[in-house]
Amino acid sequence: MAVDVTFTPTFVPGTPKELFEAPIVNAGSFARNPGYFVSPDGKAFLVNMPVGPNASRPLNVVLNWQSGLKN
């Protein structure tokens, strides 16, 4: 959502407008991780959302990766 505001002579919020729809997936149960993040300038969003019906992708974990740098 976005809201235009004016500050003079007093604070007056405008009517909220929907920016986009996104089926946000909450990545955790903590309030500090809502499943989305907004850039400091407010111009970009990072949204945790599914990429398709029942979509899942493998997660590869590389252990001892620093030893591979020595070759």
C-alpha cells in the first residue's frame, strides 16, 4: 500500500492505494521477518513468494568450501 501525505499546515494522510498483489509467504513466525523487505529509498521490494503451484527447489549446502579455493 502507498499513501500520499501532506505536512503543511498539518499532517493529512491521503487514501491508501494498493501497489501490487503478492502471495507473500511468511518465512518465520517472528514479527521481525514478515516475508518481505523494502529498500531504504522505498523504490524496491524483496518478496518471499512461491514460484508456482507446489513449487519447491533443492537447497544445496556446501561444506568446507574454502578448501576448494586452494586448488
